[in-house]
Amino acid sequence: MGAFSIQRRPREERKQDMSHAELRMARRKAVGTKQTIKALERGEAKSVYLARDADEKITTSVLELCKANGVEIIYVDTMAQLGKACGIEVGAASVAILVG
């Protein structure tokens, strides 16, 4: 019998991959900070993805609304990764997965 090895990724990395898959497969999402803020204000956001490299001036209001409304925040390393996961060719500072 031939030998084989199984490489396991850290749990955090697997969780991030699953959340990225959730983002790609989401039927309803708000891409961009303005749209994310609107969704949070209307109570339509189920979870919010934030890029770690986004300017703090841009993300502060999103963070405050998430905390005030009890919305889950999921961090992504870069705006480019977040944009790619949404199927756009530019970066995105924030994205909301919408209910329904």
C-alpha cells in the first residue's frame, strides 16, 4: 500500500474559507460601505464582512452600527480579497449579508 498524508489547515483558516464561501453564495448582499450602512440602518444585515486594511475613517460607522444592532462582524485580510469574494474587480471595505 502506498503512503499518503493528510494536510490539515488551522481551524481559523478553515472557518475563514467557509465564511468566504458563504459570502460568494449569498443571494442578497450589500457591497460597499454606503450600501452596508444603509442595510444596517434598515435592520436588513445578518452579518458584515470588514477588510482589515480599510481606512478606519471608513469602517468606524459600520463597526458602531454592527455593535448597536448585534450584527456579527467577520474580518477579511484585504479589501482586494473581499471584492474578489463578491465577484467584483475592485476592493471593498465592507459587505453585508442580508436577511431573506
